[in-house]
Amino acid sequence: MSNVSGDLLDLGVKLQVTVGANIAAKTLVNADGTLPATADVCTGGVAGGDTPSGEVADVKLAPGVYAIKATGTVTKGAEVEILQGTVVGNISGTQTNITAAGVQDLASGYKIGRAYSAGSAGDTVLVNLYGNQAK
């Protein structure tokens, strides 16, 4: 549990998932360890830390309120969707650019949650991640 935005907290249940690519902390990961596509649903949750490909990541499962990397503009109170972008992670002691699944304001995809804080690409925002992300 961590304080992210004033008195708002990041809470959640964790699952261990073997990832198929380098994963950055606070980005979205599917339950099978793959990266969710832009404007698609997320079958897993939020990576708890930077994780090299082939290693086991702690993934915080939906539903819940989580700190997630913004990969586009996020407006407080808006519904959000997945947007792939580049974030920097520490993989095996090296700062590495990682293609990651973050969030942006809902445009044309599937709503995966509602933003509790605002931010721009690269910021960390607080999102109530929906448990039922039906297509």
C-alpha cells in the first residue's frame, strides 16, 4: 500500500505472472504475461515493479485503485483506456526504454477504469481499475 495522490492510496491483491517481455513498474500486464494492446482490455492488472522478460512479476489484480503510468493525457474523473507507449524501467540494473501499456482518457477503445487524479504522458496517475472489462 502506498500514498500516491494526497490521501488516496494504492491497494490491491497480487498474482505472480511470468512476463513475456520487459515490464515497467506501474504498467498494465495481462494474466498470461503479455502486454495489453492499445484500446483493448487488460486481463491481468498492474505490474508491481520493473521485471525482465521471462521473470516472475507481482501483478496487482483488478478491481482496485492503483497507481498506473499515464502514456497520454489523463483527466481526473474521466474514464480511461489502454495506450501503449514508451516508459523507462530499470532492467537488471540498466535504465531501459520499455514499450508499455499505460492509460489515457477514453477515446475509442474499451473503458478499463476511472481516473482519480490527472496527469500527462510519463506521470503516475491513480485509477480505479474495473474488474469487468467486457468488450
